Amino acid sequence: MYTILLVGIGGFVGAILRYIIGGWIQNGFVDFPVGTLTINTVGSFFLGLIMYLSEYQGVFSDQTRILLTIGILGAFTTLSTFGYESFRLLDDSKLTLMAINVVSTVLFSMMAVYLGKIVALSVSSYLLGGMK
């Protein structure tokens, strides 16, 4: 029951962050869903960072990892919105913008996960090196 509560609280926080940050970023962009692209990229970075810090260094407890990744980031990232917005671009005969959105979201998200891994390993290496 405690784990379910953590996921729910994290989801509440992540959804609010997505709404505020995504709307703030999207403001002024009419044709291209830059808010969703940014949310997915930032969320992917933090997912990579947290998971690699958890897996390789045990920085986060299981409960903290669940709160941050499944809860907050699960609600923060917006794959379903990405799918809808991409389809709407296609539906509106904006094939080029749809293709840019799909390719850039996938590439940026994967690059952000990799960057999160690199940062996590660097931080871990620095912290372990500093403890010697």
C-alpha cells in the first residue's frame, strides 16, 4: 500500500509539473509541440540519471526510485500526448512537421537518457574518487 501511495503522490507532482512547464514552454509556439518535446527530453534525462545512479551506485532507495521514476517522471513525460500531437500534425497535412516531431522526440529522448547515464557515472566516479 505504501508503494502505491508513493506512485500516486509522485504522479500528482509529475502531472502538475508537466502542465505548468509544458504550457510555459509551449506558449508562443503554435504549429509545433515544442512543450511536449521538451518535457519528453528533460524527463528522459532525469530517468536516465536516476536509474543509473540507482543501478550502479545505490544512491536511491527502492522507494525513492519508485517515487521519482514511476510516480513523478511517469506522469511528467507525455508519450500519449506526443502520439496525439504527431497524429494531429499528420491529420492537418503537416507531414514535414510530424516527421520532425517524431524523429526529434525519439532522438532527443534517447540522447537525454544517455546524457543522464554519463552524468550519473561521472557524479558517482567523482564521489567515490573523493572518498578515497
